[in-house]
Amino acid sequence: YEAFVARKREHILRALDDACQATGLSGLDDFELEHEALPDIDLDEVTLASRLLGQPAPTPFYVAGMTAGHPDAAKINRLLARACERRGWAMGVGSQRRQLSATRADAELDQWAQLRAEAPALVLFGNIGLSQIIGTPIHYLQDLVTSIRAQALAVHLNPLQECMQPEGTPQFRGGRAALQALCAELGVPVVLKETGCGFSARTLRSLEGIGLAAVDVSGLGGTHWGRIEGARAANTPGAGMQAQAAETFRNWGVSTAQSVIHARSTLPRVECWASGGVRSGLDAAKLIALGAERVGYARPALEAALAGEEVLDRWMAQQEHELRIALFCSGCIDPASLRLRHAAMMANTYFTWRRHSRERGNPEGFCFSK
Ligand code: FNR
């Protein structure tokens, strides 16, 4: 247990280190939203109201799952939960893997009861890794959901991290079938998420019809687990090969922008949530314009939470404010209008956003191959 707690602490510290962020690779700097000089609305008419898994939601934001199962996690999660409930954001918890082993389960249940007592109306997502659902009877997974009274269960994919991590479980065989069974039998919607390496169109196509309610693309551009595990390996005697591999794969993944484009074109009926390197309300607006229904932050939320409740609240208000400005200056009254406007443009093959690469010799703007 001590080794587990030490590892989770190190993950948090490393995630806060800029060297473990794939900054500049999210693809979002390649796009600009088109400025509307004459929006036919007032700023105070702009609303962030949106929908989440078919229900109305006050904002399109969520804090992506990060932590669970150790003493620091309980504190961080409660802080995030209170703030998210207050501001109308949804929230995911980190991997509940330890709850599957009975030894620590009671301590976990206490923590969740406390969290739920403080944030009873929060829309909350459970979390478990793909390797852990393979071969696990559904009722154990249902218990994870029940323990936190979750509105959905997120199943995370992290093949790169599993390869890099000395304690990793890179066993994914049978995962797709296990996922399909889970979608069919679990009492709440299932969300499939990456953890910072995104989704290709091929992967998403292979998921068609298995019953997912949403895909959280968690693309390349923010927290990168190859880099985090590489930094850990570099300080571990005898892990030279892992450290070298982590260096080789430091930019591995599909960018967040590209992942959203893939999700929209391959799984139009599955909700698309975007996370991975989202660092401002403007980033969020760009992802909504690309087709995302919901936008999530992990590392920046963690950083703000560690600075205290007030800093966290101010940081959240900042994201909302910036998204509102982006909507107003695009002439859109709510996130759905921005998403639908750009969906119509995308149908014309040529995206009308100006692309920075124009300077690099692409006067046509961004071209979507069909
Ligand atoms: C994570 N993430 C994560 N995801 C998951 O599904 N289960 C988990 O247990 C964790 N643990 C975790 C810990 C820490 C400290 C961080 C920063 C992140 C991944 C997270 O949900 C998200 O997909 C990525 O971090 C990308 O978002 P950012 O950090 O670039 O905003």
C-alpha cells in the first residue's frame, strides 16, 4: 500500500512539471475561430447551458478523473467536488482500481460517503482501466458506480502508460468484448476515455455499435503519461531501458483537435467530450466548434485545487468567462450554436477557420479529407 501511495504522489508531482506536458501539440494553435464584428446579441444573453448524457447541464465543462484511493486523493476530490457542484461542472474521479480488492474497500467507501455528503447534486463519473474490466464480473464494477453514486462510469485506455510503467498491466486482449458487455449490462452510461494520447479514426470506427454513451478523446497536447513514467524511470535504478523508451515516445499520440475531428466523423451519435491540453476557455470554444459537446481539464484543475478553494473557484470562473467571450465574439448565444454552425461548414469539405499554416503556404485554410 505504501508503494502505491508513493507512486500516486509522484504522479501528481510529475503532472505538475511542465516537462511532462506535451505543450504545443494539441493542434488547437492551428485554428482560430472566425471573429464576428457584429454579433446580434448582448454578452449577458450568452449562456453556457448545454446537455450532458441527454440531461440539461449549466455548463459544458468537467474536471477529468485524476485521483482516488489514497489520503491525498480524498482531500483533492472533495475540494474539486464542492467547487464543481457549486459552478455546475461535472467531475470524474481517478481510477477506482483499489476498490476492486477488498482490503482497502472500507476506507474508500468512507471517503466517498464524505464526498457525496458535501456534493450531493454533483454529476460524477466513476473510473476504471480497461485491463481491470477484462474478466471482472459486472457486479463488482456496478459496486464502483454505486459507491460514489456515479451518473456514468469512465473506462480509461492507457496502453502507452502501461508499457512505460514498471508496475504496468499492458494486457488489453478481449478488451473490446468486455467493454461491449459492460455497456449492455451496467446500470449507467459508459464513457470511454484515453489518458492523453487521443483516438485515431480507426480505433473509433471499431467502437461503433458497442453501446458507448460518450468518448472522452483525451488527446495529445497536455499531460503525457509517456513523459511522466519516463521521468519516474529516469530516477529508478535499473530502469534505463524504460527511461530511454519514454524519451523515444515523448510525443506519441493523436492530437486533441484531430481526435475530436475523428470522433465527430466516425461516431456522430456518440457524445464527444474533449480533454487533453485544454488550457483556456478559448481552447474550450475551439473544441466545441470542432464538434465536442463537453470540454474537460485535468492538470490545470489539479494545480488550482492544490492552491486552495478560492484559487480553484477563480480559475473555473476564468474558463467560463473566456468561453462566454468566445461565444459572443463568434455571434453565438450558447455552445450548441457554435458547434452546429461549424458542423454545417465542415460539411462543405473546407473548414472556414483560418489556419496559422497559411503563413506556411496553405492559402486554402484547413482541408478535411472525406
Ligand atoms: C490523470 N488522468 C487519469 N485518467 C483516468 O482515466 N484515470 C486516472 O486515474 C487518471 N489519473 C490521472 C492523474 C493525474 C495527476 C492527472 C494529471 C491525470 C488523465 C486525465 O483524466 C486526462 O485524461 C489527461 O490528464 C489529459 O488532460 P490534461 O491534464 O492535459 O488537462
